[in-house]
Amino acid sequence: MDMKFNPHFSAKKMLKIAVLIGILALFSISFFSATFKEKNTYSYTKAICNSENICRDYEIVCQNNELISMNYLGSVTQHPAYWQDPRNKQALCC
């Protein structure tokens, strides 16, 4: 039995394989870029005061400018009734 090489069959088969590899590569790149995307996570401390001028210290944890958690640190300060908070009001994570 004599088998002859068919260049057209091989070229079509190679093209299909190349297309499949390309599609797999695109899916892999999009999956891994979403999985390993850098997360902008940071934390800081802030005294948060209520209407009675009682201020408590918190650790504020943010990720991509969204509040993740507020952890009470256990410190409390009571200011006089006439005291006004001099700080500008702003979002916790910006």
C-alpha cells in the first residue's frame, strides 16, 4: 500500500490547529490577566467622631477605592461640647 503525501489536507489541518491554538491562547490570556490583576489595597488610621464629639480610632482598609473594612482600635477621645471637627468631610476610600 503506497501512501502519498497530500499537501492540501495537511495545510487545512494545520490551519485548523493554528486557529484552535490561537483561540485557546486568547482565553488563557484573558483568564490569567483577570486572575492576577493587581489589587490596589491600602490601609490607614482615622478618628471618626459622632455628634456628641466622641471620637474613636479605626483602621480603614480600602481596595480599589472601595471600603473593605473598618477595624476599631480601642482608642476613644471625648472633646468639649463647643468643639468642631476641623477636618474636611471626605469619603473614606478615594
